[in-house]
Amino acid sequence: MPPTAVRLRRVAVAALLAGSLSVPLTAGAAPAVPAAHLSGTPSPSATGTDVRPLTPDVARRLDAAVQQVMRTANVPGVTVGVWTPEQKSYVRSFGVADKATGRRMTPDLYMRIGSETKTFTVTALLQLVDQGKVGLDDPIGRYVDGVPNGDRITLRQLAGMRSGLFNYSEDNGFFKALTSDPRRSFTPRQLLGFAFRHPVLFPPGREFSYSNTNLILLGLVVEKESGQHLGDYIGQHILGPAGMKDTLFPSGSEYPRPHAQGYTDQTADGKVAETAGWNPSWGWAAGAMISTLDDLRIWAPTVATGRLPDGRRMISPATQQQRLVTPATPIPDIGYGLGIFNVRGWIGHNGSLPGYESLTIYLPATRTTVVALLNTDIDHGRDEPSTLVGEAVTKIISPRHVFNLPAAPAAR
């Protein structure tokens, strides 16, 4: 199997343990977590006032650090935003949005956000839990037919990446289908077909293994129990109430302007290609969404706290509490809850799919938000560029809580 095919499978958290949404392209299969590590307690969180004021000196240091990552990792363009409760902010764009034209990267561009889509899909599911339409401990077989171990795998295990289902974006047939025609459309059932041809990896709940398959199933649950298309539900019940007017769930390859061109090596021949016209339907509920810096600034505290910007609840306190129980992973101080991670106190998610990476995180103890958007998913060695940016920024603003997601093994 070519190395590109393996990366292409890496998936989202892999970030968490390897990378990010990752949909085939750029995600990475997260290593399994032994059952002994699956405690029911939250991961470590930030305490104290460990965020440095956004002074002109700190801004200069951030400028230098981000640009150093760009040079080291050969990143064409990046936008970074940092916001603190004192109404201080740092917003910068560096590099180019399009290498062919030299058009500059700017903070207003639409960007594909890959696995950050998972946070929206799981939020939709949790709203249905609050409405009494579904239960987190219901078996997926109650809602979707034909799922291996469907009578035993719960919705909670799907959202927490502990189902044992094979990740469709690691399937050779899927890789060939996608790279042979990146503009083709996939249906959710087609994606599940790539996964279900493989045996389950382990009994439900026994280990952690990041899998896009889980989110495709949860997307189908949301559609079945809400009576709406997933994108319509998210738009009406999540984006609208949050005031996120520039975030969307595309039905195909549509991409609002202005947007950045994306650059990937997740191709059949390993050569770098432009990806703005590629169809993200293969990511669907796991990674198809598009957003902007300003909207993700809204989303970071919303998803981390369960509260809308106006103070209303997006989901109930009890359900939000369940979401934020982040059992440990093999990496110290890193846990994964229900469609969300806790990385040394930073709550949120990253995203990666061909040509784009993103990172949206919130430090509850200091009410600080960090968002990074990049127009490449090409790794630097085994490190994802979005992780390198997040690490560089948090080393400066929160040195006791540095965001870092070590890469996971490329394949099992």
C-alpha cells in the first residue's frame, strides 16, 4: 500500500492521535486504547491564570513563531486568531491563499474544516438526547440496519470512538475510488459499505480507535429521528441559534467565495494537487463542513461549554457534562469524549482533509479561544501542520498548557 494511501486514511483525531478529520486523506488511524485506560473521569484541565496578555511583544512573538512553522513545514497560507476575555485579540494571516496567482491569505476566507464537522454532528445528536428522541446507551441497530455488532454498539461508543468498527477511510477500495475521481459524490451508505466489508476490530467499549465510520452512523441517526437532512438540521438548530452565518454543510462540491485554494499530496501518484474543487461528500457527517475564522471563534466556547453566545443553553448541563467526560488515551494528558477532545486543558477538535487543516480550541479556565486555518494538509515528517501551529501559539500564550498531538503510528 503506498504511503500516501496510509496517510489518507489517517482520520481526524488522529489528531488525537494523529491527525485530524481526516478523512481518508489526512487522517490517521488512531491507536487503540486499552480498556484499562478508559476511566470515567475528565482529563486534566487548565487551572489558574495561565494565559499571557496579548501585548504588542506577545503579538510579535506569535508572528515570528507562526511564520517559522510555515517555513519549516512549507505551509502556503495560514490564518490564526487568539481571543481572551479582556476583549484582547490577535488575528493574523500569513502567506498565500493561491500559489498560482499570489493572492494573499486573509481572515475572511471560507475554509474547509474537516473533522471539526464531528463536533456539529455530535451536538445535533445530543440535542436529540435532550429531547428524549434517542438515548446515548441505545444500540445503533435500533436506528440503522446492517451494522456489525449493531445490537451491542451504543451511540455513546460511536461518539466516543470506542465502537470497534473499521474506519472506511482506511479501506483500499475507498482510497482508489476517491483518488481516481476526487470530484465524485459518495452516499453515506456507500461509505458504510467500505467499512462493513471488514471485521470489527474489538468488542464495543474495549478500546479507543478513531473511526469516521462512527460519525456516518450518527449522522444517519440524526436524520432518522429529526426528520431532516443532516445539513438542514445543523443549520436550523445549531448554526442559526449560534449566529454562525458563514458556516455551512455542503451537499456537494460547492464552496462559497472568497475561499483559499487547498494543496495536498493525498493523491494516487503522491504528487501535490489543488483541491478546492474536490467533493467532500466522502466526509459527510465526519468531515464535510465549511466555515470561517469569525464563526469558529463563536463555536469554540459554544461547543466547549454547551452555551450559546447569548447565554442560552445549546444542550442541557447534564448532557454537556457527559460530553466532556474524556477518558484517557495512550497519550498523557489527552482524552477524547463525545465528539470532542481535551488536550492538556484545551477543549475542542481539529480537522484535516485534502488540502485543508483547522484547529478550534478553548481553554475554559481562562476563557481563551484559539483558531487556526491552513490551506494544506501535507505533513512535516509525521507532524500535521495544524498541530505545529497550535503548539507554537500555545507555547507563547499558555506555556503550562501547550497544545500538542503527537502523531500516531501510520498504520496498525
